[in-house]
Amino acid sequence: ALPILGAKRGDSLPEVKRKYRKLAMEYHPDRVQAKGVSPEFAAAAEENFKEIQHAFDMVEKDIKAG
């Protein structure tokens, strides 16, 4: 999950969250569709967005668990 976010082991939660937010904004379905991309590209971006969200959820739980 860390590589998906561009994070590394030992990064603090705020660091990981900052990287997550940057990626989430880049791949957010509404932002991608606003750029007028093809439906196929929009679908791929949405899938990437879901992977980014899942990765962050996993990393967040791991960091909070200690």
C-alpha cells in the first residue's frame, strides 16, 4: 500500500495523508471528467482512485495500530 501512495515505511501519518490527498485530487473522478477525457480513461482513473483510497485506509490503520 505504501508504494501506491508514494510513501515509505517510517513516514508519519501527516506525511502519508499529504501524499494521499495529492493523488486523490489528481485521480478524483469528478476532476478527471471535468477535463473532458474519454470514458475509458475516466474509468481507469476512477479505478486508480479506489486503489489509492484503499491503500490509504490500510496504511492509516497500520500507523494508528502502532
